[in-house]
Amino acid sequence: MTAQEYGRLQMLNEELKRAEHWIAERGKEMVLSYSLAVAQERHGADGRLDEDVELIATLVFLARDGQRHVATRDNQIVAHIDIPILSKFDRNGNSSRASIRAEISDARHSEPWSQLLLELYGRALQQDMSKLLSIGSLCIDVVLIRQQLRSW
């Protein structure tokens, strides 16, 4: 790996760390907003939670113009990573994942490489080595947190 490629890799790593922080902050805001909106819990006649909510942050990696051959789909998406912030509950009121992921550990930020970057690399290696080598053709677009609300 050349010094220039390593520099680009470090730059991508820093961007991912900033994106992680942004998602954590927005996640807290959305959890708070949702909590205020449903201040009165809704339960069914049997006492169980009567709705299912999931908040997911999605990091989308897009191919730059002129680099569309790297993308796997027509919409220029090279890869995406979903990060659960608020997990959904089953009909018994049990969380299907950890209940809230609104804060990212400070220990993660002291690591030299972002966990998101490592996950992206792992996925790229599993699919196509040429994508891994085309770091300079990627740009990052942080998609706003997607909220899925299903009421029964």
C-alpha cells in the first residue's frame, strides 16, 4: 500500500468516526422525540406493548460520478451499513436487540480504526477485491435515520 493510499484510508477512517458521532447524537434526539410523542404508553387489553418501533441509522457508500462501475446497483450504492439505535419489541414486550444504542463508547473512538471501516472492509473482501482497492472512488453520504413505526 502506498503512502497516498494509506493517507486516503486514514481520511476515510476519520470520516467514518465523524459519521458515527453524528449518528449517535441524532439517535439520542430521535429517541427523545419519540419518547415525548408517546408519553402515554399504549398497551393492549392483555397488558402487552401494542406497537413496534425500530430506529435504524444507515451509512451509505456511493460511487462518485464516473466511477459507477464500482457500484453494485443502479443507484450508485457501493455498500451500506445499518446501525440499530432503538430496537423493536416483540408482542411480549421483549427487545429483539439491545434496547437502545444511542451512545457509542469512548473506547471505540480511542481505537486507531473505526469499527465501521473494519466492517466495510470485511464486506468488501467477501464480495470483490477490486472494490476494496478503489477507496478513492468512494464518497460517504449519511442517510437520515430511518424510523419504522408499526401500530397494531
